[in-house]
Amino acid sequence: MPRTLRPGQRSELYVVDVTSGEHRLVFSSSDILFEAPNWTPDGMLIVNGNGKLFRVNDGLEEIELGGVPDINNDHVVSPDGRTVYVSADDGHLYAVPIEGGAGRRVTNDHGPGFHHYLHGVSPDGETLAYIGLENRDGRRITNVWTIPSAGGADVQVTDDEFADDGSEYGPDGEWIYFNSERAGQAQLFRIKGDTVEQLTDDERVNWFPHPAPDGSAIAYVSFPPGTQGHPADIDDVRLRLLTKDGEVRELTKLFGGQGTMNVPSWSPDSTQFAYVTYPI
């Protein structure tokens, strides 16, 4: 069931310049709860809402998904800008032409109850990184997986019972960045082969690492201490940058969380990223 706005609530799409810290309001709606901005290589912003996908162009222009079931807020754009990959409510990933058209299912069946949640595409466009959710004896287990974007055999990257999410490729195509509760509460990590490195370690609950295309920084969502999961409509959500020198910069404090910045949202030139707030 797609999320909807509460009485008196708005969805507001912003772009922030990471050098100046200036925030620019791009689009606002009191009618539709839109989420999770992506940036296409030619500078167009894309969001989802009401189970659909939209271009932001003086309003919301629907992208025809060609028979794909309603989608959620996990979607990415291919590096060549021709395809958008989406996570649908039937638990599968689909590829759809960016201009609209027939959708193609990418993922395989892993039994009842297994769901795919897409977060990243490799820089060469050949591999998707997703979170596989399965139920084991009544427990929800999430791990990092990959699959060829053309379809094919899955590869399970992590195999544990820690809560993992937000798996996204770095610009070198070797590391996959993700958040995990393997350190207690959610912090940021990256993995390459059997090597796992922890990137943040503080009192806040950190989610959804988004590496800049040029590798200069990682943008992420930081929840208040003690937050469980990545809920919606939370006060004191912060958007932060982790620079390649290890410095943490705070860019804004907002009301939001779920839907604010779930997927890759950097501009192609790494100077800006997009996010959504949900003020009431």
C-alpha cells in the first residue's frame, strides 16, 4: 500500500549544494507523497509516489511502467540513462525504458516470502545490488545480494542475521556500501569480497550511504539515537556527509526519514544531491 500524506502535510523536494550548503526547493505537493529522488545523467530528477514513477519537470510527469506492479521507493537509473530499475510490490525487480514502455522482470524466484529491494547499479551498468529479505522461522532476515542487470544468477554477498540495508556500489565498482546493525545499532559499512570495513561509529542511527560519483564523499541519513529501523515522519533526521578524509559534515536537519533519501541521489557532477522532507 503506497504511503499517503497526513492532514496538513506536504512533500518537498530539495537540492543541496555540498560546497556552499545552499538548499533549493525544487517542487512541493500537498496532494501526493513522493519519495526517493534519483538523478539521471542528463540532470533530470525522478521520484516515486502512489505506486508510480515520475519525472520532475514543472510538476510530476508519470513514466509509463509497462505493466509493472505498483512500485516502492527503491529504484535506480542505469549509468547510460536509458533504463530505470524498480522494486515492485510483488517482491521483484524490473527494468523499464526511461522514456516509458514494457517492463522486463530481472529477478529470480527464491521461494514464497522472499522480496528484492533495489538500491544500486554498478558503474558499468551490468550488475544490480539489492537487499534480499526472507523469513526464517518467523524472523525477517536481510542480506546484500547482486544480480546481472540483464538477468541471471544471483550472488549472495552477506550471509548473516544482522539487519542489512541500502546496498549501493561505490564509483570504483568494487566496494558495495550498506548500513548494518552488526555493530549494535545501524552504522555505515562497505564490503569487497570477504573484507568488511566500518565507516561510521557514533551515537546516532545511520542509514543509506550514497557515495558521490567522484568518490569525494558519502551522503547518508542519520536518525536520532535509539531509532528502530528507518521510520517515516521523525523529527531530528539529519543529512550528513562523510568525506574521503573521514570528516563528518552536517548539511541539514529535517522532518522525514523513510522516503527522504533511500536511493542514489547525487547529481552527475557530484556537486549536489536531492532529498525530500515531509513537513506538517
